[in-house]
Amino acid sequence: MILELESIYKDYQQDEIPVPVLKNVSFSVDRGEYVAIMGPSGSGKSTLMNIIGCLDLPTSGSYHLDGVDILAQSDNKLSEIRCERIGFVFQNFQLLPGETALQNVMLPLSFSNTPRSERKAIAEKALKRVGLGERMNFYPNQLSGGQKQRVAIARALVNSPDVLLADEPTGALDQKSGRDVMDLFHQLNEEGVTIVMITHDAGIANHAKRVMHIIDGVIGEGKYVLDENGEPVILEADGSKEVAHV
Ligand SMILES: Nc1ncnc2c1ncn2[C@@H]1O[C@H](COP(=O)(O)OP(=O)(O)OP(=O)(O)O)[C@@H](O)[C@H]1O
Ligand SMILES: [Mg+2]
């Protein structure tokens, strides 16, 4: 297992009162999987992504990334893990506007102690892999939304992370560019990249091979059904157990 989350709780403090946001979240992801985590706004998706990406720690529970106990690591070690093991893709690309596509993609290589002489070739290869070999010297404002997202994906992959974590990767894109990004994710997954994608869009989630749902901080696998009151609930994969009301 590459990701193992066990009984994760996350509370935020509001006026000194803890507000529970993630409630007993447990799941595992195997190397090479392509997983979508779906849920409505405010359900805890980004909170969960921040924990998986080691940007934030849970209030309680355990999280192992490729066998490493994340809650037992120092801040310095967590930065190293983020840099070397996780590739992040965000809705709004988060490219540096004053740097070219190539410079943006080279940046994580400088944090991972990759020899200076090798960085350019590795970044060029990553940009070619996402279909941007012709636009390496363009600045972000000279690229379309879909192209910017592909630069961000190249940047996320350049250190060969254990997992590509994407939070609403198509959220800022038109339909065609969104489809292109989904095609690219499909291709990368076929090449062995493990992907965890967060989305509120069922059409996007359906591109993944496995879909989980998060509703009000509770995660479940399986599908939505309506209960006797017409309220949507999630069923466990075996179809038997009710996990959460919307
Ligand atoms: N730093 C914080 N302090 C207090 N509450 C927070 C904080 N961050 C998030 N929350 C609360 O936690 C809940 C989940 O937020 P989160 O950002 O994880 O939702 P989300 O599923 O990503 O939503 P969206 O689809 O709108 O991005 C929300 O109710 C939010 O108000
Ligand atoms: Mg969010």
C-alpha cells in the first residue's frame, strides 16, 4: 500500500471550540491506482488532500505513506517527503508568472538536490511527456488554461513522486481542456503513476478507476441511493451498510 489512512479525525478550532471536519476517515490506496474522491463543497475534500499531501496533520489517527509514519516526522522531514514523494496539482495551476514553463518545471528539482547539470534535461523530458515540447520557453500568460495545467502536471511529476495529488484539476478549465487533462491522467496512470484526484464533478470522477465519496467529513466507497425519506445516502461497497447522510 502506498497510502494508508486509519481513523483520521481533523478538527478546526473556531472560537476555541473544536469543529470536526474529518470523522473517522480510513482507506488505503495501492501503487498504480487511480482514485477519485468526490464530495460537495465544504465536505472536507481539501482538508483531506492537505493531510494526504503532508501539508497538514490530522488531529488524531494514523497515516502511513509508503510505510513511513507521517505523524512521527519532524517538519523538516515532512518538507522533504512532500518534495520527493508527492506531486501536487491545484485548480488554479499555481505557476510562477515570471518564470517560463521550463523554469517552473525545473524548480522542484532544485529542492530535491538533483544535480544542477541534470535539471534541464529532466524538466524538458517532463514537458514533452505532457505534450508541451514546443512551448517550453513560454511564460504562463502566453499559455492557455489547459496548457498551464499541463505545465503544472509536468512540475508535479518531475521528482517521480509516489503519488500525484490533484485538487479539482479541471475546475478552472473549459470542457475541451478538461477532457485533455483527463486524457493525460489516463495516459500517466497507464504508465504507472498513482493518482488521487479530488473533485465535486461526477463526470470528472468517473474517469478514475475507483471512486470514493466524502460527505460531511465521512468517507465511503460505493454509490449514492435515496433512503426512505428521499435523502441521498452512501452505501458501502458491499451494498449493506449506511455510512452517511448528506
Ligand atoms: N483553516 C480552517 N479553519 C476553520 N475551518 C476550516 C478551515 N479550513 C476548512 N475549514 C472548514 O472545514 C470544512 C471543510 O473544508 P474543505 O476546504 O476541506 O472543503 P472542500 O470539500 O474542499 O470544499 P470545496 O469543494 O468548496 O473546495 C468547511 O466547513 C470549512 O469551513
Ligand atoms: Mg476544496
